[in-house]
Amino acid sequence: MWAGAAATNAGVDLADTLTATLAPLPVAALATGLAVLLFGARPRLTVPGSASAAVAAYLIETIGPASRVVKE
């Protein structure tokens, strides 16, 4: 990413690119922890529970900003 931005003079430095690249890591760690917890507690719920959490996070991120009321 950074090489492409540098080649086109986009004004993005390496630190910004690394920050954007590493931003999803806490969410991935949380999802992995949930899957491991489910696998230990209820092995049959590992896939449905993890998939449900991913779908819920996607819907919250997608629908959440659209549901805000604009106040001017």
C-alpha cells in the first residue's frame, strides 16, 4: 500500500499506512478469543457462534451510521 501511495505522491507516509494496516488486529484477536472460548465451553457452537458474532459486527458497522439522526 505504501509503495503505491508513494509512487503516486498521495501524501501518505509509512506510519499512516502501518496504522491503517494494523487497526483491525484487536477485533481479530477478540474474534479469535471468542472462538477459542466457545470451542472450550461448547464445541458444537464454535462455528455458529463465531459466524454470528462476525455478522453482528458487520451489521452494527453498516447499519449503525445510517441510523443516526442528523441534527442541525
